[in-house]
Amino acid sequence: MSLRARLTLLYTTLLGGILLFFGVIVYLFVSYLLVQQIDENLISTFDNLLNKTEMKDGNLDINQPASRDLMSNVFAQAWDRRSQLQYSSIPNLNTPFDPYGLQATQPVFRNLYFQDLHLRVLSVPLIYGGRPVGVMQVASDLAVVDATLRTLVTVLLVGILVAVGLASLIFWLSTRRAFAPLEAVTQTALQISRADDLSRRIQYRGPPNDEIGQLILAFNQTLGRLENLFNTQRRFLADVGHELRTPLTVIKGNVDLMRRMENVDEESLTSIDNEVSRLTRLVGDLLLLAQAESGKLPLDWRLVELDTLVLEAMQQMSVLARDRIDLRLGDIDQVLVCGDQDRLKQVLVNLIGNAIQYTPNGGEVMVGLGKFNDQARLTIRDNGPGIPAEDLPHVFERFYRGEKSRTRSREGKGFGLGLSIAYWIVRNHGGRIEVDSKEGVGTTFGVWLPLSKDGCKK
């Protein structure tokens, strides 16, 4: 059963139940009013008869003209204490309306059937001189009341059925329009699954803040994220394939060369070893980046003296700079952060090595460390060729290549993953990394990390 049908059935059931409940209330209220009116007539008739009743020679005597005081469809009987009929408004009737009422010790109303008549009977004991002398029974025909209640039940049932039917039809038609956007969502999803086209979006002309509008907005946003994810995945696979092709081609070429030469060539083995190392680094970087992006990067949290770590990285990278680049240490403060020492050192090595690699001979790379409020700021500044403005927003993307991209090694040893790894390591440490560059002037990378407070608790 469709959602539309289930909602219509639920709405119809609830409405029918509510109408039925109020119908029962109306029926009981009308029945009470009608019976109350009958009871008032019976009491009034009894009072009139009682005024005409006398005791003669120990027997009840009701003046005959009092019978004219009876209302329409109202009957009366008077019985003495020996259950002998003393008066009846119905000739030739010797049977009491209510046999049990003859034993009543106080006024009592009862509904009963008497000779195919539905009667409301009031039985009242008669007391004279402080002793019971008989019972008077006044009865009224309930035929009009029963007919009225039957008509009322018919009207209520027909009204409820008509109301429920009309409400169901109106609700069914109204939900068709309300659920039309959901059908559009379904059709769009089916079209996407058939055509693999994530560029499709659902158009909604209703209020954007209602439930359907929020659902469609969330669906469109999900489609956008999926489209970006799949595009990134395609680009990633293409880039990985491109990066793997070169070392595999070199390895295959050297193996074929040694087969043709039928001799082990040391230079070819060295080349194969270098390319295998290159592939090993690529796989390791990809695994590390995948862990970082999934939030499952294993980090060994401890207190880290960032200034000491900077000095170690500077000493290690001075070998790469040699006499070609002037690697200098600027202002440096004592900084204590909470993090993984090896990962933070990896960030320093990546950024400093990247700066050295893209700084021309005779250039300068400056490294500084300072404190700003509750943040530590590490800066790596070079006076290299800079990064084009159109490439700046993409420098932290995997395998991104601009025409002068700093993430691509001129010697073919880089994969465009260093900055991506640094970005995710810094983010997993609760910090941020930023870049500022001008072509022909140089580039500055800044890393912000929260200072340690009251130890390292992760």
C-alpha cells in the first residue's frame, strides 16, 4: 500500500472515529432529553391523579373526571395493597404495567415492553395515614421517542459516512498535489540511476521552508556532494593511473633491456629500485591520506615542543638545500602543543622541502615560529616564482597540477600529495593551514595549531 493510501486510510479512520464518538454523545444527549421530558410528563400526570385520589371505606377512590387530565399516550393504573386493580385508564385491562413495580417502596422508573408497546412506567407507592395503601403506575408510550432516536441514528450514520467519504476524497486529491514533488524525487533518482547523471536537480515551486521543500533541498545538496565526490574520484583514479604509468613503464623497459642483453645491468637495477621506492612512497602517501580523510588517522598524542621540532626539521632539510638555497631560521618562540610528533614533523618536512624545491638557486627560505593568543603560528616563506592566483584554491587537492604548480616535482619525484597530507594532518590536530602567494615575489605557508593547555588529553 502506498504512503498516500496509508495516510488517507489513517486520516479517514481518525475522522470516522471522532465523528462516531460525537455521534454517540449526541445520541445519548438527545435520548436523555426525551426521556427526561417523558418523566416530567409522568410526574405531572401522577400529581394530577393524586389530587383526585381519596380513601373511602379503606379503598382507593379516583374521581372519574380525573381521567380527562391524562395526556396523550399516557396511561394510569391504581392498585391497592392486595394487588387489586382500583383504577385503570384503559378499559378491560387487568394486568399491571409493571408487576415488579407493585412491590416498590419508593418511586421508580422502568422501561419495559407491555403487549407490544414500549412503555416508560413510573411506579409510586401511595401512603395514607402513615401506612401504604397501594401503588399507582403511570405509563407513557415511547413509540415517538424510539422513532425519533431511530431517525437520529440514521441521520448520524448517513452524515458520518458522507462526511468520511467526502473527507477521504478531498484528502486523496490534496495529497496527490502535495506528494507530486516526492514523485519527482523518485523519477529523478531513477533517471540518475539509469543514466549516471548526477548533474540533475529537482525543481520545487512550493514554499522552500516546508517539509517537502526541506527534503528536496537536502536531496539536491546530496546530489551536489555526490557529483563532486564522483568527479573527484574520477580525477583521482586518472591521476593515480598517470602516476603509476611512468614508474611501471621504466621498470618494464629496464626488465626488457636486461632480457635482451641477457645480462644483469647494475644501472637498470638501480633504476628499477628507485622506481619501486617511488611506488612504495606513492602507496604509503595514498594510504595515509585515506586514513586522514576518513578521520581514522592514527595519532600518538603527547606534548610536543614545536620549537625543538622545527630545529630538527631545519637540520634535516639543510642537506637538501646545500649551498643552492639559503635556509634561514627567523624569529622562534618556545611553543608547546598537543599532537603527534612524527606527523607534525612530516608537515614541516613537506612544507620546507616544497619551498626549497621551488626556490631558484640563490634564493631564500625563511622559517619562523611564534604565539598569537592561544594559537601557535608556523610560517615558511620563500622568494620563489610564486603560485598563480587561479591555482591557489586548489594547492591542497590531491594530484592537482597547475601550469606552475608547486605540488609537482621538477625532478619527477613528487606526486602532488605532500600538501594534501599536510592539510589533513593539521586539520586532525585542530588547526588550519593557509597559503599566500604572489607571482614573481614568493609564497608563504602558515600553519596554526592550538597551544597545549593543562597537559595533553585526547
